[in-house]
Amino acid sequence: MWLRNLERAAGTCCKIRNVMSVLFNHARRYDLYDRNPIQWVRQSAKRRSTPEVLTSNEVRKLLTALKPRERMMVLLDVATGLRQSELFALKWKDVDFKNRQLWVTRSIVQQVVGNCKTEASQKPVPLHDYLISALRGWHRRTPFRTPESWVFASPKKRGKTPYWGQQLLRHHIRPAAQMLGVTKRIGWHTFR
């Protein structure tokens, strides 16, 4: 009942169930507990609903309605499929303009830098010439250009931290989408 009442995604609940099972098995191994009560709990990792994804026409309209900062973020997300945590953890040293690729080496969640979610995430991402050109334009435009600077560095923190993705969605990207008549629930996952 406890697991079922958690207001979390099915995949998250499945991971919690699995961790609990490992903990109880460990406790049994050291005679701290005589059984594994979560052993028979079933928890699916299947999504409750299919995420809404914007059509290419909706993305095109949205890109034209956004200011340069948000346009670059959405364009990079659409073209690469990066997770929000990977997108905002990019530094300029991760952008290989010469070989037209992006190195995803870290993630950032609530301004805490950590590892990527999966090993597969850490492979280089190829970049189209149009995207390279857009990134060069953004690099010229931003005041934070050193290799150690965040690609989407926040000027409020003098470039020491990247922007908060959810704030940009709430205050800039969603309003632009609503003005265009896009009724889908816009999130960073919407662009994949």
C-alpha cells in the first residue's frame, strides 16, 4: 500500500521496490530479518501514459517564436534527444566544433553536478552542420565562452551555474507555445 500511494512515476516506484528487496535480502543474509516482505510485491515499470511529443511543424513554429537563448536550448534538445539534466550540464569544452560532436560527460539536477543517468548517455552525440552553426552563434552571443563555462550559464550567478531548466520552461517556453495554440503539456521530454 505504501508503494502504491507514492506519487512517483511507475519506473521510480519499480526502482524503489527493487532497492527495498535488496535491503531485505541483505538483512536476511545477516540474520537481521527472517523474511523479505517485499518479495511478492509486484510493480510495473511501464509508463502510466504515453508522453506527448510535438510534431515537426509544432517544433518549427515554436522555434520561430522563441528568443535566442530558449531557441538554442530547444533546438539542441530536439536535435540530440538529451535529457534535461544532460542539456544543462553541458560546458563549452564538451562541444567539439571541429569533429561536429557533443560529449555528454555529466548531468546536473537541482544544481548538483553528477554522473549521467546511463553509460550509454556518455557516448559522443553527432551534430548536424546547422546545429554547429547555431552553437557557434550562441557561443559568440553569450558572455561566458571559456572551455569551463556552462553552455547555458546563468548571468544571475555570473556564469558559475547553469540556468534552471524548469524555470525557463515555465516562464518562457510554455507561454510561447500557448500563444501559438499548442495545447500539449510542454516539458523537456516533449522535444524528443
